[in-house]
Amino acid sequence: MLGGSYIESGRNSDGSHYTSITIFDNNPAQVRDGKVFITLDGTEVDITSYCTESTFFKYEEIDENGYRHVLVIGGAPDNLGWADFVWDEKGQYLGSGTVYMPDENDENPVWLKRARAMLFN
């Protein structure tokens, strides 16, 4: 996954399918001097204007296996989070990994709710 986590998918000895997601807290963004920078692929791009409590930055790529990866980074610089979503080459959703602070009601932050609505509606 783009954020450093990984998905393993395969078949058990009985032939049933399994998917396992291992999440690493390898943040694909850094905050410096109140600004947010995406730090994938050795590049650093200022994405501060995209990251608020209700908005997010979206990065997407198709890997060598045809898997679609979508990374969203949202929240204010002092409350930054990210979510990494993966679909297989046939467009079947496999899973996601997220790192964020819940809002004051212990719910997903608005930026994450909006990202999920965009990706799944």
C-alpha cells in the first residue's frame, strides 16, 4: 500500500480465499512549519491547501499488478490523518488502512467520511 502497509491475499489449504491487512504507521505526509507535505516516491509536494478538517488531498496510482491504490490525506496540520484504499485488477475492493484521530464524538473525521463517500458512491 502507498502508506507503507501491505495486503496479503491468497487461498487457504481448504480453498477458501483470505485477505490480510498489516498496517504500519509510516505516514506518507509530514508537517513542517505548519505546512503539510506529501512525501511519496522521494518527492515532497506542499498539499496544505487541500488538508482541512473537512477536505483532503487524493493521490492515486495503478501498480504493476493492476491494483488501484488511492491514498487520501486530510485534517488540519495539527490533526493530520490518512487512509490508503486498494482494489484488485478486476475492481474488487480489497481493504484499507487508516491513521487518524477521531472527532469529538469519537467518529471518523469529516474529511475521511467525504473521501469514503467519493470512493464508494
